[in-house]
Amino acid sequence: MASDKAESVELTIVPIATITPVITEGNPVITAATTVTTNVTTPVTTTLQEEVAKTELTAAQKMVLATMYVDVKETVEKILTVSSVSDIVRIAQSIAEIIKRLEATSLVGADKKRIALELTRDLIKDVLHSDSVLAIYDAIAEDILETMVDVSRTLNVVEEAAEKACVSCFSSK
């Protein structure tokens, strides 16, 4: 029997570079100027199929999401259950793990992004059962993912330039 659990969540919405977590009795608080209060209602018991069916993903994306869920659940569960790390860091590490796995697929960037965001959200929901962590995730996940992609592009450009460079130009003789 599914029941609804409502929790009032206060979020601070700021650019990712200015987020400063403050740990208070084990709970991170994000400090900044803009605060949004919302009521989050989430069914306590849902299945992966129900969650995937609710998403706006294509049938192919949903199939990849369901397959990836099984592949990454154990690893991401280990990341998410480390209570000594802030929620923001656990969210970032979970996203990073999933995008690393998605890089091995033949999907295009937009598909990878949508699957990574939805898969990470589903895993947080299933593993932590915390509306407050989901609210933080919803506020910062896309910015975190975009930052990781931007850093990756920069690193790839540097590697490509190094491969094309004249080796003798960098020798000490």
C-alpha cells in the first residue's frame, strides 16, 4: 500500500560556484540570498517501472535507463550511504559515476544528459528515501552535470592538442 509523505523543504538557489554547505547536526544547510520553500509529496513505495514510466524520456532512453540502473545501483548506493560526506558532494559523485558509465555507450550528448539526470534522481530516491536530498538534487544537479561536461571538454581539447604537438618542440635540447 503506497502512502504519501509530505515534507517542507527550504532551498537556496544559487549558482553552483557559490554554494557553501554548512553542516549542522549532520544536515547540510545551503546559505545564500534567494530562498524557496516548497512542499514535496512523494509516494513512499514506487517501483522502478513506475518511475521510468512517469519520465519524459523516449522508449530507447527508458530502456538504457533501466539497464544502467541495474549496472550502477550498487556503486552509487555505496556513494550515497556515506554519511560523513555532505549531500552536495554525494550528489556530485553519483552524477560523475553515472556519466562515466554513459561515456562507454554510443548515445549522443543530449540523451546521456537526460538519462544521467533521471537515473541519478531515481537512485537517490530509491536509496535515501529523502525528500530534502531530492530537493537539493533538483536545485543543483543540472549545473553540476554541465560543469563536469565543460571540464571534460577542456581536458579533451588539451589532450588532443598534446597529441598533435611536435614532440621535438618540447624537448630540452
